[in-house]
Amino acid sequence: MDLLNTLVDKGLRRELPTRDEALAVLATSDDELLDVVAAAGKVRRQWFGRRVKLNYLVNLKSGLCPEDCSYCSQRLGSKAEILKYTWLKPDEARKAAAAGVAGGAKRVCLVASGRGPTDRDVDRVSQTIEAIKEQHEGVEVCACLGLLSEGQADRLRSAGADAYNHNLNTSEGTYGDITTTHTYADRVETVQQAQAAGLSACSGLIAGMGETDADLVDVVFSLRALDPDSVPVNFLIPMEGTPLAKDWHLTPQRCLRILAMVRFVCPDVEVRLAGGREVHLRSMQPLALNLVNSIFLGDYLTSEGQSGQTDLDMIADAGFEVEGADTTTLPGHRVPAATGCGSHGGGAPDAHGAGGCGSHGGCGPCGEDTGTASVAEPSEPLTARTDLVAVRRRGAGTDLAPNA
């Protein structure tokens, strides 16, 4: 396909595709899917070889969030039967993080539900970061605490944080449809605060909330303009007790097209396959490794993932290798822009709730053209699929061993 040849050439040159080209990727047929994956795979290998970075989530504070994000199981008014607990002590969080590091995780993502941290909360998290770094000197730590106030990003950086996650989640035009207690602009400002403090910025999206192809392209182009070091792609986990519990719009093929589009638009960025991969990609997860260069190991914040050993086997069986702690994640031309992180200059995290990281279990503009393509309306929502969603009952905040 001429389209794919053009996109590969642009990806190898780090050139932004047009909006029409990005939309065309999402509109390809199932017959063309393997060609799309192969083309995006060339771009992925150019910048990241066959390495897969492993990340591990620690939910520092679960549930009881005052924000109303429709996709999130920790939201205000959620009836999801998730674990609810207040702040883990630094030593408890350190032990939880150790499980992920032992499983091969290069980065630990510390997530807390809520609109944003108080100064006392920043102190708590700073102590936790210091405890983790003391035990695991080389591990990257990413914080995901919600909307930041002035000076908080600098304090986290001083405590040893390498990165900060805050996702845009969806397009600016549709943001008000999923959240009313904060704005899209609030999220952008927090990402920019993290960048200004010298933290590696991580910001991504959630697909599967009934958005159109144009919405997906809008948010990915906005992310390209914001220029985070890593872009987590979450697929909505429709959990019982949330407003989007019956929104089952995704197929494995749709997920692969979305990941390919993100790779073409953000060719040299750490693209992370985040929440919902087990639920929506299912047996096609190995194909996605040709598009992404980063995944979460084991469980998510409020939902269970497949076992860590299964993840490791999948990576090996697909012909990829786990990225080592001594390897810089990002390509060299991106490293000088930041300091101290594998995605930055030695590594890079992820997305829900006001905090927005990798997956709360609620899953989790620089365009050259303004043209749009016609898109099919989402099909009628199916009934909730409780058989596909397992609420997390182990790991942080429980007496059971984590899945790492």
C-alpha cells in the first residue's frame, strides 16, 4: 500500500503524518491488518529494536476519589467492588515495588487516586520514593498523583522521582463528556509542570469510550505536540458499577490499528501497552509487541492482569527481549532533552482518574491537515462482560502476594 510506504518513510524520519493518513490507518480492513502491523513494526524496530520495557504499578491509595471520570472504578459514586484503602506506608509500598523489580520491571509507577496531592501527600510519596531507591538504586520511579500544584513537581524530582504520568485520555472536544470535575486544560498544565521540573513526562489515552476515529487522531496529535517521553495506550475495561460498564466497542483488530496509528504519529516515543490489553487483545497480544516497546507486568490498579510469568513467556515466544536496567530506553536524539531516566537518558509511566496512570481498572495539536474521514457509529453496547474482568484482590493493600 502506498499509504503504508509513506508512513514508514515518515516514521523513519520522525516526520508527522497528516491527519488524513492517521485516519486512513484506523480505516484499514482486516485483510490489510497484518500489512499495517508489519509497516508500523519497521518504525518500532528502527527506534527500539526488539526490546520490551517492563513497568510495575503500585496503587498507593485505592478508591474514594472525588473526581467523576466515567471510565474509572475509583470515581466518585462508583459502585465497583474494588479494594479501598488509604495511603500505604513507605515500607509497604517498598515491599510491593520489590515484587515488580524481582519480576524484571525497570520502572515502578506509584499511583494514588484523587484530584491531586496535598503538600503532605507529596511528603508521603517522597518518603516512599526514597525507600524504593534505597533498596533498588537503579530502578526508575514514576509518580501519578493527579493534578499538581505549583512547586510539587520540583519536590518530587528532588526526592528522586524520574517521571510523572498524567494522561490526556481523550480529545479536547469530547473531554467534557467523560469528566466534569476538572478540564482537559488542567491535564495539559500538569504535564507541562512535570516537564518544566525536569521529570520525564508520560501522557497517553484511553480508547473504547465510544469515541470516533477523529477523536482518537485528535488526542494522539495533541500528545505529539505535548511531546511526552512515553505514551501509554489504555483500552477501556468496562467495570460493573461505572457509567461505562456496558461500553464494549473494541475488537482485537481495532486495538492493533489504534496502536499502529499511535506508533506512526509518535515514532520515537516509548509507546506503552497499558490497561485492558488482556481483555481486548486476548490471544493477539503478541502481535502488539511489534507496535509497542513497553508493557505493564502483572496486575493493574484495581483489576487483574495475566501472570507476570505469562508476560515474560509471551515476550520470549514472540522473539523479543526484556530491556535491561543498563539500557537507555529512548533513542539518543531524545536523551539530551532530559536527565536521569531511562526514557530520558538512562529510561520512562501511565493513566486514569484525575491521577491517570496505566489503569485504574476503569479501563485506566500539530496536525498538518484538518480533513476527517467518515467513521462508523459505535454498535449497540453489549451487556457487561463480568467474565472478562477480574477485580484485583492481591498485592498492594492486601495480605496476598502480588502478581508479578
